[in-house]
Amino acid sequence: MNHLIRAIQRDGYQINKSSYTCLTCSFIRRQISQSTLKPKPLIATNVTVDKHLPISSVIRPPIVPEPVIEKNCSDKEWTESRIDMKDLHQHYLKLSKSRLTSLVVVTTMAGYAMAPAPFDLVTFILCSAGTGMVSGAANSINQYHEVPFDAQMSRTKNRLLVRGILTPIHALTFAAVSGSLGLVTLYYGVNPVTAALGAANLFLYTSIYTPMKRLSILNTWIGSVVGAIPPLMGWAGCTGGVIDSGGLLLAGLLYAWQFPHFNALSWNLRPDYSRAGYRMMSVTNPGLCRRTALRYTIGIFGLCCAAPFCELTNIYFSIAVSPLNAYFVYLAWKFHQNSDSKTSRNLFRFSLIHLPALMILLFVNKHGLWSGNSKPKENSEVIAVNKDEKIISSIFKKAEPL
Amino acid sequence: MNNVDSVGPPDPVSNLRPIKYHIPKHESLVERQLRLKRIEVAKWNHEFWTNHNLRFIKEREAYKKCLSDKGISTATADQMSEFYKDFLDRNWKTHMTYNFEWYKKNITIVRLMMNKNMFKAIQWIKIFKF
């Protein structure tokens, strides 16, 4: 313990403190402002932080009413569905659900970075870009299929096709161009295995998962498989098509993460799901919904402990990630014991912090990153562990007031 | 409202947005086919969701009334979730038929749109030849 403290005093204190907290903060802030769960606390926390500043009273009034006025306008008037060429790129970003797509690309990048083969920048960029394009195509096909269903739920009622801004054929043309471009990039720029995984995932998402939402409770499991394939694509892109235990473990982590994340999110949307006909676990089997959330957080804990044995990370990863996973299990346990809007919201928010933190820890503790393939040196170990401790402590500081 | 369709605010019950389709001066057969099909599908969608949502509201009120008769004035989230599950289960078949019916209709619309675009492209080629 003493050497840790000494290391913090010596040089650890400055290392990347601000950059890590900023990364996590901005990620959470973006996610929260998007989610419909509770947009207000963001404004509220800003206000409480800025209360003692004299300018806060000047800034505050315009922040709150602006979106309300804008919403009223678009909700009450007839608008022409003419497309302005200036806004077209924004429409395409919305059509491909840019936030979700960027999360998918980040997991692909993580898969690529964690694979044991040497890092090649060109392949890395082609792999990420190709995956992004395929993901964009999948999302626009999904929106094409879902128009009347999306219109029923407050979370999705403002999507482009629901509002009639783009025609269905426009969305499909975009999907066809972006999807084929993405698959061609993956096939010729990366390797056929990655392209095949991308095509399979595109099919799975648009043709099986989307209709299954109204057919069977199994949709959440299918959706989790869809979420687990992007890191495999990154892994296969790096190793040239070989997927071994490390890649599967990474995919398993992503697969397991979907359950606490989605179950907590869907808990508060039960009335909407029931009316719109979505057979989500939270409505059709609430008990199972709570249990799976808990089970899979424990699964994440187990997988993280197994990571060093697959030569994915060093042994310090399992130690460093334990408090993070333990808190995740604790929140899932709370949700399991007493499921209400508060516990589900806490679990959902922490899942948004958990994933990027897990990615950072994975990469920082990558097997053989600090020392080639030989045994790690004393010094780098101390700094690596030290960094992790700081990331975790910064995360916990952020997580508790929520 | 010159030469494009215009989209209205969402309907309070069906939650779908009505669309006023623009009718061009010299409407070709393919354009007319597409427009009529879109009106037909929009009407079908509107009817389905109006019925469905009204039924949901009515049955929820009935369930709440049933609870209050038993002496429970405000239903908890858990009690309501029983109704949500029940409603979903009873409407499984309706939703399945609607879902695939809608996919078929949606694909027909896209096919007609492709026809229209093809027709327009041929017209353009003819104009440029002269």
C-alpha cells in the first residue's frame, strides 16, 4: 500500500487525471441528455453548481424555455416535407442513429486494439469506417420498418421517417449505398471474415431482431448478440480472421452488458411497450427481467476474472476492475430487490459509465502492452495499477450523487 | 404548399401524423397509383392504431375501476404492470398480423416509388434527347 501512496505523491497525481474524468463526463452527459428517462437533472445540476456565480441568473432563463417552444412549433403546425440540401448530412446522421453507431464503432475499435496481432493503422481505420457504415445502414433499414411503431412511443416519436421528413425510398437508398460501401470496404480493405460478420449482423438486426420485438420475449437475447458482434469484427479485422478465446470473451462481456443496460432502461417504459405491442421482458416477465439483470452483472464479474487466463489482459485488470463490477452488481441487486424508477435509473446510468471505463481498463491492462511479451517490469506495474485506481475513484465520485 | 407533400401534427389518439399529398398538374398513372396507395395505407394505419389505443385506454380505466372497487384507490406500478402484461398477451395475434401486413404494404409503397422514379428518369432522358 505504501508504495502506491508514494507513487501517487511522486508522479501519479498528474497522470491524465483531467482527461479521463472529462472523457467519462462528456460521455455520460451526452447519453443522459439523449435519454428520455429524466432530462431535467442535467439542468438542475448545472444550476446548483453555478448558483454562486452572478451570471447564472442571466444564463438560466433562455436554457429552459427554448426546447419547449421549438417542440410546440413542430407539434402543432403543418410542415412541408421539402428537404434542404444544407441539412441533408444531419438527416443522414440521424437516420444512422449517430450516437448508437459511434458506440458500435468504439466497441469495434476496442476489439481491434485488444487483439494480439500487430496494430496496423490503415486496416484499423478501414475496419472502423466499414463497421460504422454497415451500422448506419442497419439503423436506417430498422427505422424504415418501424414507422408506425416508433410513432407510438415518446422515446422514438420524433424520428425522421415518423415526421415524414424523408421518404421511405430515400432512407432505403441511403441504407443500400452505405451498407454496400461498408461491406465492400470490409471485404477488400480488411478481410472476408470481418465482412461476413458485418453482413450477418446486418441481417440479424434488420430481419430477425426488428420483427421479433412484437413476436417473442427472446428479442432481448437476439439484440444482445447483435451488440456482441462488433468487437468480434474488430478482433477478426486485426488478426486476419482468427477468433480465439480472448475475442470471444470480449464479445461475451458486450453480450452480458446489454442485459442490465436494457432491462433497466425498459423498466420505466412498460406502459408504452404494452400499448405499442413490444414484447419486452420488463412487461411480459418482470421477474425474469430483474433476475437476468442481476445474473449478467455477476457474469461480467466472472468474465473479467477470467480475462487474464485467455491472455486478454494482465492479472492486474481483474483486480482493478473488481470495485467497478462490484458496484454494478450492487446496483443490479438493488434493482432486483426493489424495482422502481429510482433503482432502474441508477442501474441504467451506471451502465453508461461502466462500459467506457471497462474499455479503458481493458486497454490499459492489455496483455503484454507494457513489456512486449516478457514479464512486466516493477515500475510500469505500479504506474498502471495506480492509474486504474484513479480512474475508478473518479468514476465513483461521479456515480454517487446520481 | 406548392409542390411537395405536407405533414401535420400527430393525431392525439393514433399518434400518427397525417400527410396531405401534393397532386401535380399533369399526374401520370404511376404517380396516381402511388398517391392512392399511400393514402390507403395511411388510412389503414390510422384506423388500426385509433382502435387499438382507444381499447387500451378503455381497458386500463376498467382495470383501475376494478381495483378501486376492491378498495385500492391508487394502483401501484406493480399492480399496473399486471394489466400491461395481460393486455400485451391478449393482443399478440393482432400485433403479429398487423406487423406482417404492414411490412407488405410498406414494401408495395417502395416498389411504387421506384416505378415513379424510373418513369421520371425515362422522361428526363427523353427531354435531353431533344
